[in-house]
Amino acid sequence: MAGLADGAGPGGWRGLAELLGWVAVCAAAGLGVAALLRQWRENGLRRYAAIPAAMVAVMAFTYAPYWLGRYAPMAAKILFTTSLQIAGSLAAGGLILWFAYLLWTGRRRS
């Protein structure tokens, strides 16, 4: 991600949020591709479109950071890294709420 910012990238909580956002986006992309590949087991026309759609999604997800790192205008890079920071902040909040829920339900069962 340092190539996207044309430097070392942000430090502190913004850098951590960007990294966590990248992990969350990768996890969501993996789940999306898994959902597409799961269509292969079902009947119908969607079955035959599942594999090419999954391949296109993987190629697009692979090419997007390359394009952003080398050829994109700075406005696209800033938009991408800012959206990663927002996604990371939301993912951190979701993880905190999930851990609080696990602790709350675990104590009520005891």
C-alpha cells in the first residue's frame, strides 16, 4: 500500500485503520468469490456463469491495486486509501461490538 500513497503511507491510527480495511476488503472479496463458486453446485443458467464471473472478479481485484499503484491519478489513490481507512474503522468497531457480544452472552450462560 505504500506504493499507492507514493510514500510510506500514513502512520498511527490511520495506518492501522488502512491495514485493517485492506484485510476486511480482502476477506469480503474472498467471501464474494466463494459465493460465486457455490453457484456451480446449483442448477440453472447461473451455474454456467459462476466460474467466469469468479475469474473476472479475481482478475479485477488483482489488477486494481496494480493500476492504482502505477497509473492512477492521485485523486483515485486518495479516494482508495481513504475508503480503506473508513472500512478499517468500521471493521474495528464491528470487531469490538462482536467481542462485547461474545463476552455478554458468555457471562449470561454461566
